[in-house]
Amino acid sequence: MMNDNQKPIIIAIDGPAASGKGSLAKKLAKELNYDFLDTGALYRRVALNILDNGDDINDESIAVRASLDFNENLDVKTLEDERLRSDTIGSAASVVAQFGKVRQALIDFQRNFGAKASLGAVLDGRDIGTVICPNAQIKLFITATAEKRAKRRHKELQSRGINATYGDVLAEMQERDERDSVRLNPHLEPDHQVNIIDTSDMTPNEVMNVALDIINNRS
Ligand code: CDP
């Protein structure tokens, strides 16, 4: 793709849990040789730091302090901690992510990540196309029915040897969707340039091909 004005190309990918946005984002970044940022890991890390301190995840002032501390001493290596990947931390992340000041503390890092990319950057999250990078050249909204997403997450947990019933996974997902619903809405998109991809009946390869078509046909 031509990078006409020397600015890195930003691909913003938003969508609910287990929609396939994370694996798509990673694959696109690899294919295009772009930098990749899983912004959910930032919220997960703030949540994990709070829990590691034995603090209350629902306490706004604690969450704000934790996000400011995290931002000040940000070390991207701490985002690779395997403990970040559990559903418990996913849920805890969605609790701290509700606090406006926590979101505010994490904005600059996300924006700078895109701005300092050499070729381009793929960022995935919940508000990338709407708040973080409203001028992103490509915006994708990856979604699927709650049942399909719960099925995928359940299968993934089983393959990692984690015991959970499908019903529990679905309930947890619906609860998280509810908390995230305020910001997770493609219609909040300022310029209506978002491409919605419903992956309910698609394989990961099909999703990748649709996304590449959108990117290659960018006007
Ligand atoms: O991969 P999955 O969708 O399960 O989770 P994630 O993307 O790591 O996000 C975990 C939680 O962090 C979400 O449920 C959101 O509440 C929050 N989050 C957010 O508010 N904004 C983002 N840009 C990314 C995540």
C-alpha cells in the first residue's frame, strides 16, 4: 500500500471478546510488516497489578493510581506475562476500563505507538477507531454472535487444560459485553468509514482474506 504523506498507516481493529480481532490483528501485522499493539493487554496489566497488590479492583482511586504508575514505568515486556491471558483478568480489566481516568492515562502510549511506527501499526481493542486513532486509514470492526464467541473461547480454554462449562463462559462473556457496550459500538465511529466483519460463520483464513481485500482496495 502507498504511504503517500510519510505518516505510518494505522489499522484500527475493534470488536468484542473472542471475535477473532486479536489473531487477525497479529496476522495482519506480520503479513504487512507493521508494528502490533494489543491494547487489551494494557488494561489487563493494570488490573493484574492491582490484584497482585491485594487491592480492590472496584476502587476507582486505586485503579487510577495503578494506571498512572503503569504508564510512568511502562515496560512492554510486562505485557507478555502469561497470567494476563486468564478470563479472570479479562473480566477485571473490563472493570478498570470503565473508569474514564484510567482510559485517559493509557491514551498517549497508544497514540504514540502508532505515530512512531516506521511503516505502519495495527492496534486492536475497543475504542481504537473511535477514540485512540480516529484518523486511522483502515478501520475494521470484528464481531460474531455471543454464542459463537463463547464456543470459541470455551474450546480455547479446553485446549489449554482449563476447566469451564460452556454456560459459564457464555455468561462471563455476556457480562463483559454489557460492561464494554458503552464504548464498543461501530456507530460511534466519527466518519462512518468502519468495515464491519461478522465472523460467526467464517474461518480465520476467510477473515484474513476479507481484511486484506479491504486494505488493498483502500481508496
Ligand atoms: O481478547 P479479549 O477481547 O477477551 O480481551 P481484551 O481485548 O484483552 O480486553 C480485555 C478488557 O479490557 C475488555 O473487556 C475491555 O473492557 C477492556 N479494553 C478496553 O476497554 N479498551 C481497549 N482498547 C482494550 C480492552
